Amino acid sequence: MFDEIMDEIKNAGGPITLKELAMRVGAEESALEGMLEFLEKKGRLSLVRAGEWEQCRVTSCEVCAFRKCCLESGKEGAT
Amino acid sequence: MASDEARITVALSGNPNAGKTTIFNNLTGGRQHVGNWPGVTVEKKEGAARYGSHEFEVVDLPGTYSLTAYSLEEIIVRDFVILENPDLVVDIVDASNIERNLYLTTQLMELGVHVVVALNMMDVASARGINIDVDLLSELLGVPVVPTVGLRNKGTEELKEAIMSTVKGEARSRGIQVNYGKEVEEEISKLEREIERDERVSDEILGNYSSRWLAVKLLEEDEKVEEDVLKYSEPESPLLRQLEASRNHLFTIFSEDIETVIVDNRYGFVAGVVREAVEREFEEPVTLSDRIDRILTNRILGFPFFALFMWLMFFLTFYLGKFPMNWLNHLMRELGNFINTVVSSPAWLRSLLVNGVVGGVGSVLVFLPQIFIIFICISILEDTGYMARAAFIMDRVMHWLGLHGKAFIPLLMGFGCNVPAVMATRTLESDKDRMITILVNPLMSCTARLPVYALFTAAFFAANQGTVTFSLYLLGIILAVAMAKLFRRFLFPGESEPFVMELPPYRLPTFKGTFIHMWERGSMFLRKAGTVILAGSVVIWMLSYLPPGVKYGSPASIAGKIGHVIEPLVKPLGFDWRAAVALLFGFVAKEIVVSTYGALLGVGESRALISSGLHQFFTPLTAYGFMAFTLIYTPCLATVAVIKKETGSWKWTAFAIGYSLALAWIVAFVIYRVGLLFGLGR
């Protein structure tokens, strides 16, 4: 599965959406997401989730959606 | 297997949102109590279920996608299944997402526990045209499979019946083991043998784990299992020697870590089961979002559309912004007149209020409508889901730079404010990508530069304000691209990994949502005006007013003297000492560049007067060079602070300041000198 996924990503010759990749490898989007999360953990690729974009939109730590993640990872806010 | 009389424990496991709680409620009714798992704040629910004369205890385990030891939930589930040894695990599988859910099932089967699969949300699966051959699925997995619809309490009695017959040993429930291929299986067998031979390990651990599971987990380098084994196995024991030999052998064969090989095989097994037992009646429907994406994320059309949206944003900002801006300007003028009338003496106080406060802060505040409009535009682009597409289409450019596609997200955020944008680089896994993105981020034109552009474009490019501003934003992007390429080549060499993106569907932005985002960011600007810009304006007023007796803002004032010291550095760019002072104080916050001119010119009561005043010191060519310098030079103080915090290095912070200053000087010099060559000096 993983080789097929990596080949499809390479063959796309640029960025590829989760939906398109799921169609190409014939897997369920949610299952593919699980596989991509694993591959991301292994540093083979990077996955940007739909919600991730929306988290990055604030001007200060007080209203930042990342704040919890930052605190959990020991990186406190900067402003 | 428990006898009829003994208390039977059934654990409910499943992926998050598979309907586990609903099934738990259906099984137990009201007979349940809620507590916490020992030592953690994860909720633990227990209850009792009855089937005929039998009663069994049901434990609701936290939702999890797998049984690795990465998250707290995974560890809780794994420890409960291994250490508490329930009689049976009911794995709740979301039938509409069966492929993802079955991954956990394979891991539960691997643990060697008795498993019953509750195939939940069958109604949702049917509605999506997903037909599942339940009997075949059961045969392929080797465990009972019961279709359920938790929300309608369908299949609950059948599930209880399956639980009881499994507990009684009437149904096969250990599950089929995933075959990892000849090479891996051989090593698993060798390890199993050594595990069973190692007396201490088999005495202390094997009561809990199956030897196969233990062998697989050791190969996967599961930290928790490894820790347990190391506790009991002697150093240099045959088991540990075999483990090292097996890992090395498999690495030689597969050239990658063995965990990846094992996980890949599990997914392969699940894919095979799904291919056999699941049939999809129809393809995923093409949604409106898909149709729009065919154009907006198209390899060729995507870029012109992106440029069009950006240009439109600046056009609207200046076109719509000029009306409320004129009203605010009028208000500031009236305020200046009012202060002049009411405060007749002392002269210094009148000068402070009119030139320092109204001139300094007021000259920035008049741009508030434009700031709000640009934030409305950015919010709309984000809320509709377009910004995610912008990041997607820019990935190609990012990769050409050797940067990660994900890096475009913090770069785009830089259009709003560089401070959170630099912080957002935390989403980048690679330290090199992160460092490059942090260093080039200040080149993205934040809204603090907008008042400078608005003032100078109104004074020198009134007919093409939007286009000239757009060109400055574009200049920032081009420079960011060029610098990223240079940094990748010379400072942080390396490759970026490929990028897969989940695009959100397009949505209509709501008025409330857009207003909240606009206010959240716009209010920061207002706060800044009342604090940093006010303080900066007062300082500049003092420097322009002192020493006592000199003409306000003249070369004899302290500001004039400071300006004259720095002037030689900016003279080759066509700037005078006033520009030097404005740029010096703009280091605190870029808006102060505008308030400095308001204060220095002593014409705080009128933006029109500042504009006409600027004509004494700038030509359109030097004005453009000045705007470019403001865009590029040293990031503001808050951004510098956050760069220091995020890089954790004074060296890189100093580099960020130094290179941007040098780059600003070079670009402004080139603009000025090339402009002169083409006769644009006047």
C-alpha cells in the first residue's frame, strides 16, 4: 500500500489532494488519512488537514487555537 | 473463557465517532457509572448488561485508531485489554468508514483476545451505496460480525447473543492473524521461540501478552514492550541478541524500518478484506466544490486566479476605504482645530497634543478603515476555503524553492501580521524548512505597512493606488522566493518531503464569522495605536520639539541631529534625514513611519497636508523606493522578539535583522538608480 501511495504522489508531479489520492489508490479517504498520518510520522511525506489551515489565523496568543498545542508541547506563546 | 456463573467482562473498543457510546448505552441502559481511568483524566464508563439470565459488565474504552503506544488513549486501551484481560472485546466498526476502522480490528485480533465486531452505522453505509457482505467479512476476519444501527437501537439483542455465544465458546473469535510475508514471519517465529525459552520473560510477561504479539511489537520497536522485556531479560540474552539480528536482517532486506513494513502489511490485509467483502454501488458524487476546484486549483489557471483575487483585495481596500478614510481625516482635522482653540497655553502642551498625539496617532488611525477592509477580504478568502487552495497551488513554487508546501501557510499569514505567522511555522516538522520560513516571513507585507503604502500612494500614485500597492506585495513575495532559494542553497541545504492536502469544502462565509475575524485582528491595530504608536509619537514629538527654542522638526532639533547622523547611509537611495528618522523609529512598529512624518511635519491635523509636505522630500521614484525599503527592512520589534523566541538563537535573530536591512538598502538603491537611468527622477 505504502509504495503505491508514494508512487502516486510522485507521479502527480506536484501537490495532490487527499480526495484525488484516495481515488488513485482506490482507498477510502478516511483509511488513506490513517496511512498518510503514519507516513508523516515517519517523515516520508507531509499531510495538511482541512482544519489545520483554520487554526493559523489569529494575531495573538490569547485568541490562538494553537495555544493548547503550544502549551502541551512545552512551547509557550510568544506574544 | 468465563463460565456462565462467573462475572463476564466485555470491553467496548473502536475508532472515535464509530458510535461506541451509543452502543454502550444500548447495551447497559441506565445501569452505568462514570469515573476516570487511574491516574489520568480520561473518562471511564462502566455498566451492566443483561441477556436472558446472564449479566455481564461492560467497560467503554476510549476511542482510538490503533494500539501503538503513541497516545494516552492507545495506552489505556492496550493496558486494559492486556492487563485486565476482559473475556471479550466488542470492536465497534463504523461501516461507512470500514477500511479505516478495520485497522484497529486487526490489532485487537493480533493481541490474541476474543473479538466480536459490531458493524455499526449500517444505515449510513447503505445510504452511501456501500454494501457489506457481513458473512464473508466474518469469515475473512475469523470473528463474529453483527450489523447494528446504534442510533435506532437495532442489532443490540443480536450483539448480546453473539457476545454470549462467544463467551460460551460456541463461536470462533480469536481472529485471523495478518501474514507479514515470508521474511518477517520467519523472524517472528525465531523471536517467539526465544521469548518462550527466556524463562524470566515468559514467567513475568507472557501471562499477559501472546508470544506472537510480543515478537511483532519488539520488531516494531514498541517502546513500552521493549521496556517490559528489558526489565526481565538479561543483557546479552539470546532473546535480545535474536532481536537485534532480526531487526538488522529485515532492514537489510527492506531498507526501511520494520514498523513501516508491518503497518504496511496490516493496511494491505485490511484493503484485501475490504476488496472482497465490500461493494460500492456508485462512485463518490462530484460536488460543487470539486467543480470549482477544477478551475481554481488547476495547474495553469490557478495562478492567474490567485493573482486576480489578490489584486481585487487591494483594489477594494483602497477604493472602498477612501470614503470612511476621508471622514476620519476630517474628524482628525476638526480635533486638531478644537485642541488649538481650547488649549491656548502652554505652547508645548498644545504642540504635544496637536503634533504629537493627533499628528502621530491620528495620521495612522485614519487608515483604520483600510485595515478593516483588508482583514474582511482575508477573512472571506479564508472562510470560503480559498486560502487553503492558495497554499495548494503554491506548493509547486514552494517545492521549486526547496521549501515545504506547508510553508506557504505561515507565509500567507504574514500578510496579516508577521508575529503569529512566525509562530505558525511550528507546524513545519523540518527544522531547516522552519528556519527558512521564519527568515523570509517578514518579507510578506503585513498590514502594519499598509498605512505607509496608503499615505505614499495617495500622495504620489493617486490614480493607481491599488496597483502600486499590489506591486509592493508582489515585490515582497518575489524577494521571499529568491531569499528562500538562496537560504536553501547556501545555509540550509536539503530536500522537502512531498505534500498531501485535505481541502475543506467551499463554504459561504457568515457575516458574524467575518465580522469576528475582522474585529479580532483590527482591534489589535487599535490597541497598538493606543500604546506603541502613541508612545512612539510622543517620543518623536519630544525629539522634534527639543532642545527648547528650536523650530519644531527642524534640523536643529534632536530628531534633526539624529537624522543628519544617519542621513549619509540613506542619501544614495534619494532619501533625506527625515526619512532616516522615520525608518529608525519604524523599527518599533512600521506604522510609526507614518506617525513620524505626521509629527515631524507638524501637520497632524490634515493628511492632505502630510501628503503635500511629502512632495518637498520625495519624487514618485524615491517614494516607491521608500515604500520598498519599508517593506523589506528590519522586521518590527514584536517580530524580532518572536523570531528570537522561535529560533532560540540570537545569531539567527541578528541575521534576520541584518540581511533584511542590507536587502532593503540594495533594492531601494537599485530602484532609485535604475529609475534615474530611465529619467524617472522627477
